[in-house]
Amino acid sequence: MGVSMRGFLNNRRLLDRILYLWKVVRYASPPFFRDYPLLQDNAFKRLLAKAIACDNVTFSPPASIRQDACFCLYTHSLAPGGAELQWCFLAQILAEKGYSVVFLVDTLDGAGNHWRFLLDSSSIQVRILEEWSVEYSEFSKDIPCMVRRLMSALSDISPNYLLCQLDATNIRGAAAALLSETKSVDRILLSFRNVNPSHFLHLYWPYMRPLYRLLATSRRVVMTGNSAFGCADYARWLGIKRERIPCVSNSVSLPKLGSDASKTAARTALNVPQNIPVVLGVFRLSPEKRPAVFFDVIRRLQERFPNILALHAGSGELSGRARTIVDDLLQNNALRLLGVSKDVNILMQATDILLLSSDVEGLPNVVLEAQSFSVPVVATRVGGVPESVVEGGSALLAAKNDVRTLVEHCSELLENPERRAMFGRTGRAFIKRNFSQESVCQRVFDALCM
């Protein structure tokens, strides 16, 4: 049973098709059935194309960012994901610079409230889209309901810059700004996923590519990705030049490093023995993260390090199935499944290495965070991972699904504390140079003025 379940978890195509059906059932609600046909409909596309053509005649990009500017950051929720965390970081730095910031979300229900605490102590306004009513008119009858609601919100907020992220919210946000009669938005920035949504059947809808291609014709819209790999992937998918998509990488706040006493305190707080090797995994339990590979690596490491402990933080659609294949690790106290954690910092302080086994990645936040804590990284060489580390200096990489090499890399670092320390120093210096919140904010400004 265990072997067949691992095979099931490794079958991405089968899992994606199951998740696609799950997605349809999950979103089978009146708003979905009302909006989806309109997003697909040619009448909406013609309306948006006409608005873009008229706007392109008079639009000219801003030469610089206005000192009194209002920024509206729009996303689906504050769910426990890396993209949502990056939007919180960006909102924080914009507010610190003195700009007016409105953080607009579709919902804060359930897990959608996860990162809210990052915005509570600042001057950032957090608004929910449902606060605005939907206005109906002859002009708006072909416009999807959520786009109309966004038009009302933008008319009320009157931002100078609209910054959207992720595919569905990118499209809705840009369409609302372009169709709005107020035209208060000087520039619209769309921040892509790690890779284009066609890689994930549970995230992809057929309307996305044609509407993205239409938005790419707007001079007011600038599209960005968080890694060179991701930018190139979207460019190929959309059939546009790679140069059209500037790279605005993820950022990380550089923490103050503690002494060995901090590691001792972190392990004590987590009830982790002091003198055992600890491996950390922080990722969603979803097909592209390859949880079965992660668990297989831990299982083989246990043969070499009988007292090893793996800590996993995260949840996802495979949470229930994943637990069925790790009974042996749980019973042997070699694995703890922690679920979603708001305090990843204490996990970073307690671990010896970070392990990431994905087969699809953009620029993974957790890899940046690990290096900021001087934690060495072992990961698969996929997507933007090579851009996010110093290979051979702060991280050891392997081909995707290469369990044997991942085990060897982990063993090499666990057996050599001096090399772990050297990797930690190199990684922290690399993060400080390339991924500070200030430098990433400047890249956003540069993109808005290009």
C-alpha cells in the first residue's frame, strides 16, 4: 500500500487531472458560473480591446514615482503562500517610504487571513473587495461581476499605481483599471506566478492566455516575473519578447543572527534534542513540490543518521495522502509534520540544513529565507533555484527526482559542520547583496517607469 501510494503522489499528470476536477467542483458557485462565460466571451474581449486601443493613443509612462502616490496592492487573499508574503513585504516597505498603501483582497476568510498580522501594526489599509457593490449598466453587462466590483473599488480608492499578482487577479485587476472611467491609475503592474499557469491544471483556466495577450498590448500595463526562468517561461507561453517582462525578484528581510545559544533555545522551544541532525522542509504538500521525494530522502538519511529528525511545515491538497506514506518515519520519531506555521524563523534557527525537492519552482522564498539565517540549502536544480543560491558555495543542487544525489548532498553537509558554517556565511552575504527589500522595491519603481 505504501509503495503504491508513493507512486500515486509522484504521478503529476494524474494528480493534476484529479485536482482540476476538484477545482471545478470547489468553484461551482453562482459567481463562478456567472463570471466564467463572460471572461471567455468575445464581447468582453472586444470591450477591453477597444479600451486599450483608446488608452494607448494618449498614454505615456511616468518619468518617476510621485511623492504623494497612492499604491493599491491587489491579490486574492493573505493565504500562507510565498507570493502573498512578498506582497506584504512590498506593502511594508512602501508604507515605510511614506506612500499611501491600500492592500485589497478578494477574501480574508479562513486561511486567507494567515499573513494579516504582518500588516496590522502599520499604516496600511487592508480592504476586502466585498465592501463594494456591483453596479449594473448597459455598458457593464458584458463585464464579469468581479471586474465590475473592482471597478467600483478602484474608483473609490483612486490609486496612482495598481500592483496585482497571480494570474486570475492579474487579469481582473488590469481589466478593471483599463475599463474604469476615472482613469486614475498611472500604471498597472502584473506580477506573474513562478511559472505560467498551464503547468498546473488546477490553476489554469482557458481564458487566461488570450486575455493576457490582449493586456500585453496595453502601454499602461507592465508584466513582471520573479526569476529569469519564470520571465522566459511566461514570454514563451504568451508569444511575446522576453525583454517585455522585467525581472523583479523576491525579497527577504535580513534577520539578526543569534549565537549558538539561539539555536539551543529554538530547539528547546520546539522540544528537539540538541545533539541530533535536523533537516527542515517548508513547502506546500502539492504535486509540484514532490513530497514523496522529500520523504524518501529522509528515509534513506535515517539509515546513515539513526537519530535524524526532519521537520516539515506546510499543508496542501496532499496532506491526507502524504501522512499515509510516512507512518514509519512518524513512528520512529524521524519526522514531525507541523502543518502551517506562522513562525518559520524558529524553525530556521533550529535546523542544520534546508531540503527542497520540487520539480517546478520560480524563485523560492524559503531558499532565500534559509540563506538569510545562514542555513545551507540542498535543493533540486529547477526553475529559478540556481538564481537564488551560490551553487557549491551556499547550496548543493541535484536534478529533479534524483533521490540518491539529494541524500549524498545532505549527508555531506550533515557530516561536516565546518562546511555548513562556510555555506551559511556565503549564503547570508549573497542575500544581503541581491535580495534586500530596498533593492526589490527599487526594481518595482523601475518597472513602473519603463
